[in-house]
Amino acid sequence: MLPSGMSRVLSITILISLYIFAAECKFETLAHLRPQATDDSQARAVGDLLQRLIGARANEFIVVVNRSLGLANGDLDTYELRSARNEMISVTGNTGVAAATGIYNYLKYFCNCHVSWSGDQLRVPSPLPSITGVLKITTPNRFRYYQNVCTQSYSMVWWDWERWEREIDWMALNGINLPLAFSGQEAIWQEVYLSLGLNQSDIDSFFTGPAFLAWGRMSNLHGWGGPLPQSWHLKQLYLQYKILDRMRSLGMIPVLPAFAGQVPEAISKIYPKANVTKLDPWSHFNCTYSCAYLLDPRDPLFQHIGTLFMTQLVRQFGTDHVYNADTFNEMTPASSEPAYLSSISAAVFSAMTSADPQAVWLMQGWLFVHQPTFWRPPQIKALLGGVPLGRMIVLDLIAESNPMYSSTQSFYGQPFIWCMLHNFGGNSGLFGTVESINRGPFEALSFPNSTMVGTGLTPEGIEQNPVVYELMSELAWRREPVNLQKWVSLYSARRYGSRDENVAAAWSLLFRSIYNCTVPFYKNHNHSPLVHRPSLRMNTDVWYNRSDLFEAWRLMYIAAKPLMSVETFKHDLVDVTREALQLAVSEYYLEIRKAFQKHLLSELLTAGGVLVYDLLPELDRLLSSESRFLLGVWLEQARSLALDEREASLYEMNARNQITLWGPEGNILDYASKEWGGLIGDYYSQRWSLFVTTLVKCVDRGSPFKQDAFNRDVFKVEKGFVYNQRRYPSKPTGDTYEIATRVFLKYYRPIMKKLSTACHSVISLEESPIFQDLFPQ
């Protein structure tokens, strides 16, 4: 008999060995998830991408895709860079994505170039800088996932092929190999429901409008913003064909939708014996536009519908064997019994495999974060356990702030992807959790018995804070955290093509403050009073030292004049100035509230006048001078997809409602707020003007401020904006540097002095339009 100590060591060794064996076997279930395109076609696709990116200079690169390179490195994506003949650069990747990532890293770190949502800096040196020896990089992450289900509605809803092409290029350059591909699915669902006997009216009342499709797909909403025109289905089908073709040509594995059990209410008319459960309304909606109908997974109709959809889906789009379905997104299941929850997930998976025996279910893990009182360990384990180990991938959706892998024993054995959510609703505003994302993926990978298989970007909305997404994308190819201060210094140099010391210092300040949030995830949302319906109880807290932001603003302005021709710098100067003015709004709000509470009419008029008649108009002018901060672009994109004026009006209403009221009655008011030129002037400013005017009247008359009455009045302003159909410029107006200079000289010093009354009296009492309106001479 072995000594007890040695016995324990041997037992532990055996257990570890068994776990490793089980993990290896389990991950073999994902081995079939690989690019469909040939090596040569992937190489051509990368060459075409380079041509779009840098034009004729693309001919100075030799691109090779050789999948055996990955097999030699544990089937993980790998690229090699080396100098070749005639001052050319050779890149070899085991996939097109690996090769594109290698090229972008070369452009970043050898050529000091940059590609982002908010502009490019592509002054490529000639000749191309040489490489000593062979630079070989292998990612430790099998998958690099991209998109939140909501991204399709908050950011991508109005995109045409040109914009999608640009985004797919960005994905490849940043190493994304597992992107969501959800366009066009409503056309297939329409055919399925028509074949089941529903009529067009039943289907029209089920689908939401374009800007709310994400929540229709997750069964949170039905009908609101609709009906969907038939032309929408045709255009989205055509777009999806092109999206999938391009993604696959680059070696990506697109993720398609699947059936999760939600059905139109009318299904009960056709199948009266079907076991359909009506769930409670979602969020702040009532059953007019909410209340999901869930088909019981044990009902034979469940498999019939699921199989029918999956069969038509695969027939239309082909498949790469990964499917997304989100059960109970922000909704409470009918039962907490583990057996019931297991039956749900087993049925969803069975419907997938009935049409595709190699199906892998990819599920957003948001439900576990959103409803922690319901999703206890037995419930989570039951839902995940309804699917064979290794046939589900769970997105740990907001792991940078609230990781779930550590409290669920790595999702009880199912593979998971460590994700950075970062942004809610596509909000404007500088924000990041750089220290968390710098260490989080590596901690998850080394977690005991970790089943992590990749990293992911899962923002609800994009086209903001590109620095955070570039950092996170790069970390997916590293094996240890970076030196953040060194990294951001290099980032600023390549983003602007300049090593200006003031700019580098500004970014250093931003990274240690506004980009380093450590508060709980539910406080990350943009709570600025600027973009919320005014009240006397608004939150003005921030998670960083305000003086760091103001000093960064000063440094950016000092460096501005010679850099204004660089589109990335121009964008960032506007963005940092916008953030500073957003804080200025908070300070004036505090003065307004204090003056009202102390019944100081003069101070109220002064602070209110500055805010409504100077600060907000200046902010609107600043944003209107930069092409990526324009309301008109968003509205023009929406209208451009229409065939006639009726469709254009429907799409425009969707576009306006989503970024303001979010629902017919302001149900999720200001959740998807944006700070755009035109929106500041005609929406936010109007609300603030009414608020200040109301407070002035209350002080003058000695009456209390009644929030309910104000809400009714301001709702008329908000709803009026949604339906007024006013046109807004889609091209920038005004001189950005001139406006930024005026704003800086006017507001920097008062802000740094905490907006003391002596410093911020830009408009005198008698000059205040509010004073003139209420007390005419």
C-alpha cells in the first residue's frame, strides 16, 4: 500500500490527467470548425483587402495562406513575416485572417500606420521597412469572436455593402475569425411562418421595425416600429449573401441564427393544441409590444419549426456549423426546475442538429449576469447541461467587469469565450477598462480547469473608443499583458503619424483615468445629465479624476494646429472636447439645481442662460464640424434603404426613436443616447431649455417643481423630434479648429476652476434670453 501522502498525490495526478483527457476530447468536438475556402482563395481575398486599404502599395506584399502552418502549432492561427526580394514583405498565415492580422501588425509596428472606425493613418514608408529574420506569432486563442446581438440594431442596421465591406476588412485586420452574421433572417422566418399557415398580417404584427430587430429576434419585442416592408427582406437577403461570401473568403467562420422557441402569438390559432406559454412583458413595455410566446420544447411542434427554419437557413446561406440562439434574454423562464431548463436547451440543440448534425450552439451568457437571483448554480448547470459537453460555446459577455466563468467552474465544462462588452446602446463618451482587459483574458486562461477557447468583442454599439478595441484585439494574439503606458504611447504615435510629446502625454492621462474604469459594470453606462431627461435628481458622478481629462484636453488643443489635416486627430480633438463639455454641462446643472433649491433667481438665470444659449449651441457647432458626429448621416443612411417615401418615413422614425424615446412612450428613454451635431441642438438643448424655463417660473411664482408635470411637457418635445422629419446635414459644416479654439478659450479655465460663478458668467443676467422671454422690458 502506498503512503497516504503519496496516494493523495497520485489521486490528484490521475484526476488532472483525466480532466486533461476530457478537455482534449471535448475540444475535439470543435475541430470541424475551420475555414471552408481554399488556401489560394483566402490568399487572394487578403490581397484584395490590401488593395482596398493601401492601393498600389499592396503589390509590395507577398501573401500566402498555408493551413499546414496552423497544424504545426496546435491548430492555432499563426502568421510569419519576413523580408523578401526587391524590398518586398512576405506574410504567410494558416488562414486568411491570420495573414491579414500579420499584415496589420506589420503596418502598425514597422510602418507606424493605423486603421480604425474613426479614420485611417496610412502613410506607408517607401521602401517598406525590412524585417530581420522571421517574425512568427501564434495566438493562444482558437477563436476571436465579434459582435453582440444588439450591435446589429444599434450600429449596423442601416449599413450598405460598402460599409459592411469596410467592417469585414477591419475584422480580418484585427484577427476576428468568428463573427456574427444575422442579416436576412426575417426573410427566412417569413417563409417558415407562411408555410405553417400564418398570414401576412400575423407576420407583420410579429416582426419589429428595422432599428429594433435585435429585440424581436430575442423575443423581447414584437410589432414595434414595423411592419417590415417586403423590399427590406429582399435587400437584407442580398446583403447577407455578400457578407457571408466575403467572410468565408477570408477564412472566417460566420455564426448564423437558430430557433430558441419564441413564436408569434398567432401560432395558437393554427395549432390550438400547441403548448405555448405567455411570458411577462420585457423591460418597461406592456404586452402591446412585448410579452413573448414560448413554445414548450416538449411539444412536437417545437422540433418541427426549429428543423424547418434550420433547413431553409442552411439551404439559403450554407453553414459553418455555429449557430446563435439566446433563450430567456432578460426574461424569466416559466419554471426554475432544472429538468425544465435542461429540456429547453436540449430541444434548442436538437432542432439545430436535426438540420446540421455538426451544429455547435453559441449562446450569449448575458442572462446569467442580468438575472442572478434566478440563475443560481443549479439553474445554470441545468441549462448548460442540456447540451453535450463541447457542443456549446458560451460567451462570457461582460467578463471585463463581471466575469461568470469563475463562479460557474468554467461554465460547468462547456467551452467559453472571454468577452469585453464595453459599450451599452452605442453611447457616445470616452470609456474603457484597460487594466481589466489587460489581465482578464490571461487570468481566465490560467483559471483551474479552464475551458476558455477564445476572446471576444461584444459591444452593444460600435464606432466609438477605437483605442479600446485595438488593444483588446491585439491582446488576443499575446501571451501576457502589455505595458499599458508604453502601448498607448505607440498607439498615439501611429494613430496620428506624429510623436508630438503633448499628444503622447494626453493619451497617457486618458489611459490612467477615463479609460481605466473599475466600478461595477452597471455604472459604466453614460449617466451624463447632458443626454438624459432633466430632473432635480440627476447623477453627475464619474469614475476618474476630472482634472486628468481637462489636462488631456489642454494638451490635445496645444498640439492641434499642425495636426488638423490628420483625420484621426481631428476626430479625437472633437471627441475629447466633447467629453470636457459634457462635464461642463454637469457642473452647470449642479449650479442650476443649487440656485433653484435656494430660490436664487439671478444665479438660476445666469447658469441656465450659459448652458442653454452658449454651451450647448457651441457643442452642437463643434460636433457638426466633424463627419462622424452628425445626426444627418444616421438619418440619411436609414432613408437611403427605402424604395419610396412611405418606407423612408418608417425607417427615419425607427432611426430617430431608437436614439431618443426607445419605444412609443419613452420606454427605455435615452438608453441609446448619442452626442451628435443636430441632435444636441434640436433635441437635448430643447429639453434643457424647457427645464430651465420651468424652474425659473417656479422660483418666480414661488411654486414647487413637479417632475410628473414636466415629464408630460417634455415628452411632447421628445415625441415631436421623432416625427418632425426635419432634414439635417450629412456633411460637416464650420471650421473645427476655429470652433475648438473658441470653446477652449471660453470654457477651459472655468472648468479647471470647477466652474466658479466668477469665471463662467459668459452671458450676463440681462443678456440671458430666458430673462428677456420671461421678463420683457
